[in-house]
Amino acid sequence: MNRNKCFSVIGGDARSIEAANALFNSGYAVKVFAFNDKCSFKQGVIRSKTIQDATSDADYLLLPIPYSTNGESVNAPLYDNSLLLSTLFQHIKGFQTVFAGRIDESFHSDMNTKNISHYDYAKREEFAIYNAIPTAEGAIEIAFRECPFTLNGSRCLILGHGRIAKILRHMLTGLGAGVAVSARKISDLAWASSFGADAFSIYDLSKHIENYQIIFNTIPYCILTKDILAKAKQKPLIIDLASRPGGVDFEAAGQMNLKAIHALSLPGKVAPDTAGRIICDTVLNIISETEVKE
Amino acid sequence: MNRNKCFSVIGGDARSIEAANALFNSGYAVKVFAFNDKCSFKQGVIRSKTIQDATSDADYLLLPIPYSTNGESVNAPLYDNSLLLSTLFQHIKGFQTVFAGRIDESFHSDMNTKNISHYDYAKREEFAIYNAIPTAEGAIEIAFRECPFTLNGSRCLILGHGRIAKILRHMLTGLGAGVAVSARKISDLAWASSFGADAFSIYDLSKHIENYQIIFNTIPYCILTKDILAKAKQKPLIIDLASRPGGVDFEAAGQMNLKAIHALSLPGKVAPDTAGRIICDTVLNIISETEVKE
Amino acid sequence: MNRNKCFSVIGGDARSIEAANALFNSGYAVKVFAFNDKCSFKQGVIRSKTIQDATSDADYLLLPIPYSTNGESVNAPLYDNSLLLSTLFQHIKGFQTVFAGRIDESFHSDMNTKNISHYDYAKREEFAIYNAIPTAEGAIEIAFRECPFTLNGSRCLILGHGRIAKILRHMLTGLGAGVAVSARKISDLAWASSFGADAFSIYDLSKHIENYQIIFNTIPYCILTKDILAKAKQKPLIIDLASRPGGVDFEAAGQMNLKAIHALSLPGKVAPDTAGRIICDTVLNIISETEVKE
Amino acid sequence: MNRNKCFSVIGGDARSIEAANALFNSGYAVKVFAFNDKCSFKQGVIRSKTIQDATSDADYLLLPIPYSTNGESVNAPLYDNSLLLSTLFQHIKGFQTVFAGRIDESFHSDMNTKNISHYDYAKREEFAIYNAIPTAEGAIEIAFRECPFTLNGSRCLILGHGRIAKILRHMLTGLGAGVAVSARKISDLAWASSFGADAFSIYDLSKHIENYQIIFNTIPYCILTKDILAKAKQKPLIIDLASRPGGVDFEAAGQMNLKAIHALSLPGKVAPDTAGRIICDTVLNIISETEVKE
């Protein structure tokens, strides 16, 4: 292993630490910057003292997800100082390739101005698929914690049948829960029932909702309205996994004394190591595809 | 439903509340005693004000598990007063049947003196089998909480292949973990591998332990000794489910900076409703068997 | 149940018989035509003696899959006579809706000329999904029959990750086989590994093929070429599920003494009842969607 | 690998061939006798021409299951001649260990007379457990072949909850069938329902039997009597896996036009290679246990 290609991992939380370690395990030389002394890296990973050093001879730069939370500095919650985006951008060179999470218009135009190759790993299909696993586990952990009954033998309803829903359906079934899926498309219902779940049209939700003890929502618009919630006779636990503003009328749920939890960004919270490895794997996929093309 | 047979549920925690509710749902008249006002019972369950009333016309008495924690009074953590065993025993009549958890010699002889039918539901085989489910879920919940990686794709080792181990093996497999079982008996290894787990003899534990990230112990003697723990190179999380004193040299684990959690009495903690229903089901099984015999 | 809508089921094999029975069970009046006396229908299904009677007061006509095998007459293998398409078409009325399998250009234009609503149920997504189940079971039945070893514990490779592959992966895993998926898209590999299968790029097939005892192909072009087959050291059983001409160089396989089975049209062969019910369900889905739109 | 211990495999069917090959793969020298030229062994396995040669320097002798079918000669269906037991016994030496299947009283006394260590591998617990897998697969293959519907989504009933039943329950569930278990012991019902099956007492069989499309019997006495069969309204397929005389009133089943198949000795028929490897594994377990003891 010659480690003749170098990654510079700049900023981020525990996921970035694990991504750096995983890149090192994959055979790359790895430098890290914008992490404090408490952060623990594999032996062999080099801690750069300055942004100059961090960027000087790197082939690839890895920025966190999101790359910035305020549009001004790099997202670096484990750094005791702050690193301005403008400072970072000055040090990126034309031959380097930048990987970052949730790239926005301003980032794009900055990179394009300098003609720098850049990729948003968070937009990759496999990134989303792999992250469905820690998301589903995080949702199940919440259900374990909140429910006074076992998931085995419980009646769970999953709204939607996208990536997270498919993994949730599989894991809940594996735990012995009774699982139903409600979705709009007939083909999604066909898939769910082919894998052993009950399945009914989302248009019939108000008829069926009374049968369930736990509801996992993955649909990103307000599907659990006041009217629908009023039919939920068993006072189900509601775990909303849809991105903001979610799929639940939380105010109505509160008034009805229904516990509804909006669980966001679970992978980084419940399984930062796995989430970091997913970043590593996705970035390596991008490299492998672009190098093949070249 | 004529509710012409009456259960008196006396003392206990959330499990006894749910057992009372489940007995009511099964068609029995139910009286409860030694619960404070915050305890919530199904409509129709009668709250007795006195032990006289609670026992007067009951056919069956249901005591908690354990029936007493001090040998003097009924185990009644949700009761603001205390109910002496001697007081309770005065009120039990010869035609009544008493169900209690973890009956000891003193209880037996008290009951036998008065010629009262009594059963320890905690000794029933199906009680242990059903409780393996909340125990396994509790163990998985701990693993979810403690691990920075997903159980899906992780390498888990289960020591022993009794009831809890079998359910754990099944659930962890269902979550997509890689599962190995180590046990003494060749037939247990044959079973584990027949259900898709890796399997190796407990005598080879020191050779294999380095491969695992999480170890669930169910063997009730010190199997994870200092010497064995020293071989656990991946610093696994250890979850010990064996009853006191457990199967781990906790002191050695602490010195090696290994996290080892002794998780006891999980059903009542993580899923009191399910645990209560299991009490109800087991008691009804006993009644159904003895009535068939009569 | 007033049975005030009438289906006329005309021609077909055992699937059409079961489709007729299933439509009857769903509450429709059902007439059948072009079946001989040995065909057994549910009590209440009416056997029309003439095509006039079969079509006179029907709201819906159900033709088989494929609706014709020769372009001249209705596909009616259980009919002792023959029914010309031209004769049938004369009797279809403008208010009727026709459902048929594998509708071609000539059928379309005939229907359009007469302004008759018509649908190809075989083109529906859920039809394909549901039929993946009998296809997968048929493939597994072949593997059971041909292999001198158990599928449990065997090493199976699935080429492709479309509908049939997903169901096969799930069922083989459920039987305890070791399952690998090879496909082109990274996202497909991510899905397969998320559900516990090994996964590798189809571009690496020649490197990995020697590890497998059974290969299920679902990719509809020649993926198992002479060169690739030469690497299959374990002499695997090959079951090709891709439609003609399939994905195997059968001649090369023969020369290498590799058993390669091209298994086509499995649903109708291995589970005609299920296949018939799928036709019924799909047709009812079409009706329900179009009626909602109206 | 020095192959300094030698196995002599004498007689038997395809299972014995595979057992010989598996023993060779495990590092033993292997001689075979009483197989014709069409039998194919691994390169390195030595074909003895005479019983003298076969037994001369062997440490272990492996006889088939059953070791004899007529009490006079070795069970050797792939041998063009016949080998008398008396001839074989003359050649066995005191230091050799003999492994055979279904050892009877006469074999025992012959061996004991000569003070020869001998073991019946068919009596080992793990032998029975491992053979439950090919038995279950054979039963499922029959169901696939006989049923015009898919097992996925079908309603299957398993009678009994011993080894074969447990594996069948697991595999059928894995294929997506709806599975119920009926047994006598409450603990068996608790196990079955813990793993997701419906469960009801065998005493209630007549009440429930009408719900099932396929019945797998594993109970070795006549449980499916004429009276019970009369309640089986769905005309289920019956697959009887219990050893002779089985658990079905086959005459009554025939009169009621119920298809009932008595499927015996499935491992050797459907998966001889697996069955042979099980013999090898079991014999090695016996050796490993006795050598440890020595």
C-alpha cells in the first residue's frame, strides 16, 4: 500500500472522523484539519496544523455534511476555532477534487469560477440508500424506548414506501412486528405485500389508522392531519422521519395527547461511525466512476 | 360475557396493572388493591378500598413477581401504604386459588398449612419463553443506544443457546446483523447453524472472540474471564443477560476499558405492558389445564 | 352483493379459469366462453354457449395472455373449437371495456377503429411485481429438483436486481442460502447489500463466478458468455429467467457440460391459480383507477 | 495435510460417496469399497479391489445408513456384487472403530463379541437436526410441485413442533407463507408464536383445520383421522413426514379425494450430497468427542 493519493478531511463531526479513518483503511494518505485534540484518529492519519498544510499536497478534499451551517465558515463543531469558507476556498487548487455534503448555489459558483471539480456526495443514490439503515435503526430505537410493549407482536404502520420505509419494513418484520404499509402508488402496495406486509392505499388511511400502535411516517407533506389523527383510536406513538416540516400536524397531535416525535438527521446521531463510513464509500464510488470515465 | 369468575389483583408494578386489564379483557371480573390513584385501570375494573373487600368474593388471587421483596409485606411499589403478608394470608380462603411469582419455601408452607391451591407462574415454561422476547428487545435497545455503528452489518456474538439466545439470534438476524453463537453442546451449535448463524464451540471462545463488536452473554457463570476478555481486541460492547452474578468478570472488564453492562429484569423495565400480559396468559394457561383435569 | 356488473371471460388456460372464479368472488356476474366441459368453474359462473350470449350484456371482456398466439384466433387451449378474432371483434360493443394480455398494434387499431376502451393488463407495473413471486418460486423449484445439495447453506448468485431478482433474493435468503447479487448500477448493489446479500459489480463477474453453485440470471442479454462460463469452476447449475433469447450462451454451456435451463413463463406453469388471481387483481385495479377518474 | 488416519467407506448410496469425498476433504486418507465404476470419487480417494484391502490399514470404517436392509449383506445399492455382513465382520480388527447407521441388536452383539468400538451416527442429536434441513426442503419441493398456487401467501399448517417442524416453520415463513403450528405442549405453542407463527392446541385441530391449504404432518401417530379430515373443507394438500405408519388415515383421505403424500427418507432422495456431508460431520464430531475424552 503506497498511499500515493492524499485526502484532506476538513471539519465536520464524528462522521468526518470515521470517514477519515475509513479512507485511511482504504489505502489513502489522510490529513485532517479543524478537529480539536480530543478527536481520535487512526495511527497514520496526519493532523495538519494549518489550512495551508492541510490543502498543500492533497488530491482530494472532503468537506462535511452540511459543508457549512451559516454560509460563512466550514461546519466544524469539533474545532475550537473557526475556518472561513473564503479562507478555505483561497487554498483549493485547480487540480484538486472537492467532495462536500449539501452543496448549494453559492458553493457551486465559487467552485466553477475557479474551475474546480466538485461533487455533492449527499446527492448520490447509494448515499441515500445506505443512510436508510441508520435512520431505520434510529427510528426503531425510539420505538423501543417509548413503547411499554414489545415491537414483536405489535401493529406498526409505515406511511410511504421509499428507501427508509423499505428498510424499516424489513427490519420491523425481522423483529416480529406486524407491519402494514400505506402508500399512494399501486406498485408500492404490490411491493410491500410481496414482502409480506399488509398494504392499503393512502386514500384509505382514515379507515385503517385505528388498528395501529406505532406509526412511522416517511411522506414529506402533512399526511397525518387533524382529521386523520382524530381516527387514531389506539393513541399510537408517531415517529415522523420526513424532513422539515414533516408529515404530522404536531399541534393537533399535542392537543389530542398523542405522542409525536419528529426524528431528524438520525444517521449522524445514532450511528456516526456507520454514517462516516457511508461518506467514505460514496466518495470512493464517485472517484471510481470518474476515473473509469477518464 | 358474564364475568362470573373474579380475579383479585393485589400489589405489584406496571406489569400487575396490565395483567389486571388483560384479565378483564379476557372476561373476568377484576378487583385491584394496593395501587395508588395514579394507576390507571380499564373501565370496569373495581378498586377495592380494603383487603377484606379485595379478597371477599374472589375466585383467584394474583400476586406480583416477586410476591414480596422483604419477606414481610406484599411487593407493592405503587401503593402508598404497606400490606403485610400476614394480613393478606388471614384473608385468603380455602376455595381460592393463589397465583404468585417466585414462590419460596415460607410461602409454600403458609399456603399448605391452610390447604390453599397456589401456583408460581414464574416457573412455567411458557412464561420463560414469552419473557425472552422483551428481554431480547431490551438487550437490542441497549446495543442501539451504546453503539456508534448500526447493528445491521455488525458482528454480534451470542454466548449460550437457551431461550433468550434463540430469540436474540432470530431478531439480530432480522435486523441484518452478522450473528454467531457459541455454546457447549454440539446440538445447540447444529441448531444455531441451521438457522443461519455462525456457530463454534464455547471451548474455542478465546480463538474467536476478537472478531466481534458486540457480545451478548446468556450463560449464568463466569465465561468472560479476564483471560478471555484480554483476547477481545475489538473492544466489544458486552451485554450480560445472565442472572446474578452474571457471566462477566466486570472488574477485569473495567480495567481493560471494556464497556460491560449487566442488564437484569428487562421485561418489567422495557415492556411492562407485554410483561403484564404474559402474566395474564400464563395464569389463564394454568387455570385451563387444572380445570381440564378436574 | 347484486352482481350488477358483468365480466365475460373468453378463452385462455387455467389462469383464465381462476381469473373468472376470482372475479366472481369479487362480486361480479361472470360469463365464460371457449372452455370445454372439463374446465371447472365456481357455482354461479355462467357458461355461455355462443359468442353472442357471452358478449351480449357484458360490461367487461377479459381476454387471455397472450390474447392470441397466431394473430387469427383467440388463444383458447381449453376450447375444442376455435374462435376467430374477427368473429369476436364483431360482437364487441362500444360501451364495453376489453382487457387483454400482450396487446399488439393490430389489436390496438382494431379497437381504436371501433372506439372501444381496452387495456393491456400485462403492461401494468403491479402485474409484473406480483408475477415475480410465482416466477421466483418456479426458479427455486427447479433448483430444488436439480441440485443434489440443499439450498440452505448453498452459494447462490443472482444476476440483475429487477423485480424477479429482488423476490428471489428475499426467498433464497429466507431458505438460508448464501445469496450474492451482481448488477451494473451501484444503487442496485447498495440495495442488495442493505438487505443482507453480498453484492458485486457485474463488471467483476468473471472474478467472482467461481464461488457459486447456482446462478439465477434475470438480465435480458448475453451476460454468461463463453469466456465467463469458462471461469465457473464449480460447474454451477444455471437457471435463466430472462425472456428470449435469454442471457446465457447455451451452446457454450453445453460444450462445457454445464447444466443451463431456460425457464420461461413460469407463473402460468407452476402456479396457474395465483397467476389467474393476479390477472383479476390487476384488472380490478385498472377499473378502480378509471372509475375514480370518471 | 498428512492423511495419517485412514477411513474405509464400505457400501451405501450417493450419500456414502459424498461422505467419502467430504472425509477426504477433511484431511483423512480414504479408501472405498463396494461401489461400481460409475461412482465418481474425488481424486486421491482409493478404490479398494477387495474387502481385505479395504479394511487392512483403516483406522475407521464407515458403513451406510441403514448398514443393511436384509440383515445378511451390507446395504450396497451401487455395488454389482454383494458383500455379506459375516465376511465384513471377519475383516474388522480390534483397534478399528466402526460407524454405521441404524445399528440393531444383532450388530451390537457382533461388535461387542469382538470388543470393537462402534457408534450409530444416526442416533446423534446433531445428525437429526441437520437432516431436518433436507427433509424440510424436500417437503417444500413437493408442495411447490403439487400446488397450483404459490406458497407465498398460502396458508400452511404444521402439525408438531419437533426438529423438522421448526425448520419447516422457518423456511415457509421465509418464503412468505402464512404459517400456523399445532402441537400439544403449551411451551411448543409459545415457541412457535414467538417466532411469528400462529399457534393453536392440537386439541383444537378440528376447529381450525378448515383454514389451511397445505398441511405438513410431523406427528408420528394417526392425528389426521377420518373425523378430522372431514372438517378440512379446503381440500388441503397433505404432506406426511412422520415415519411409518405416518399420521394420516390415508384410506379415508383417498375416499374424500384428498391428496395425501407420505414422504419418507427425503434427505437421501432430495439432497444426497448434503446428507453425505452430514454423515461425515457427525462422524467427525464423534471422533472429536471420544479423542478428547481419551
